Amino acid sequence: MPITNPAILEHRFLAEMLDSSYYPTAVVQQGVEILQDLSAQIEATQPRNLDALYALTNAATERFNELVDAFYDAGSEIDTVARDCIAVDVLFIAQTYGFADADIEELTATRDW
């Protein structure tokens, strides 16, 4: 299902990471795809409460966990800047879809980074 929310379509996910030569573009692009997939899943399933939203965001976080080795292999890592960038974008997604009370820590609670 394609994303229809205009704010999501216009948002440049992981911009700070994409703008830095420290992060491998191809791996960051995989992260962008995770966030786009999360947005599409929210639109498709329309979670009714925070617990349902957190299930989706934590599944997306698990996918970011799988990228840790790819970052290391490219001489990079999911450092403090990257962690903040990812978490802020997940929060942006939650708020854009009407979850103003979403907790930034709960959104990425399953992170290994």
C-alpha cells in the first residue's frame, strides 16, 4: 500500500545522516526504507492505541538492529547522532499519524544501539 499522508511524503527521513559522509549512504537508505515501510504499515493497519503503535515501531526498530553490522562493516556505527536522528523520525511518524502522546523511548524500546 503506498503512503498517502502528505507530511510523510514530503519529509526527508534521516536527513542528518544522509548529509554526513560518516554514514554509508546505502545503509542509511535502508533505514529510510524502514521508516517508509513503518509509515505504510500505520496507514494500512490504522493502530487504535499506543500499544498497537508501539508493536509496529518496535518491529521497525528490530529492522534497524539488523543494520548495526552493515554500519560497522562500512566503518560507521549507529552512534548518538544516528540514534537521535532515528528516534526523532519515528516520533515524527507517530505524531503525524495522530499519536501526540507517544513516548520517544517506547517507540524504539527494542533498540540494540
